[in-house]
Amino acid sequence: MLTGIGIDIIEIERIRSAIERWPGFTERLFSEGERSYCDRHSDPAPRYAARFCAKEAVAKAIGRPLRWRDVEVTLDSSGRPRIVLSGEAAAYANISEGASLLVSLSHSRDYAVASVALVFGEPTDGPAENLSPPGVWT
């Protein structure tokens, strides 16, 4: 059952400027794994922006402000993004009670966007062939 949804969009240039202007910006907001992933790309700003949006979208789906680093975007074995919560964020989302978060990230030249759905119960079984092929995740 869908119990919450959140979406966020940001201009990538805002994140790029923040990274350049404020030392420690990425360390304050992003986990070591997120920084490692973003920084290995020639232009990390779009990926940081998408993850920033994901953190905001999670807070909207849960319905309360969260600590930045309590929300982490990781990648599963196929490269699909997933949300990992820790600390208060995990408690607020009732992850231990069978909730899960579904996330979608995207970016263009100028904008990054993320949408998150908070779902309780077992995910529906669907054919694996409906999943996008590896390598299409941002």
C-alpha cells in the first residue's frame, strides 16, 4: 500500500555552486559511498544534485524533515538506485515494520529530479523483463 510520495527538483548549477563555494558541503550532506560514486564521474554535480533531490523527496514521502546523512542513495547490483535509511529517518519511516522506499532519479543538462514512494507491505511480483536494462540508472 502506498502511504507517502515525495518529489523534488533542483537546478544542477545550484549544487555545483554550493560545492565550489562551501568547503565541506559534500561531506555534510552525503555519505562516503555517495561521494565516492559522484566524484568518480567527470562532472559529479548532476549526480550530487539527483541525490540531494532524493533526500528531499524522502523527507516529503515520510512527512517530516530528516538529517541529510540519515538518507543515503546506494546502487543495487544492477545499478538501480535504492534508498538506505539510518538513525531517526529509519524510525520515522517504520522500515522495520515492513515499509520500503522506491526511488527514481533523473537529470538533464540543467535540472535533476527525484521521486520517492513510501510503500508498506510486500512488493507486487511483476515480470523482471519490465525492468530497464542495466546501465540506464543515473
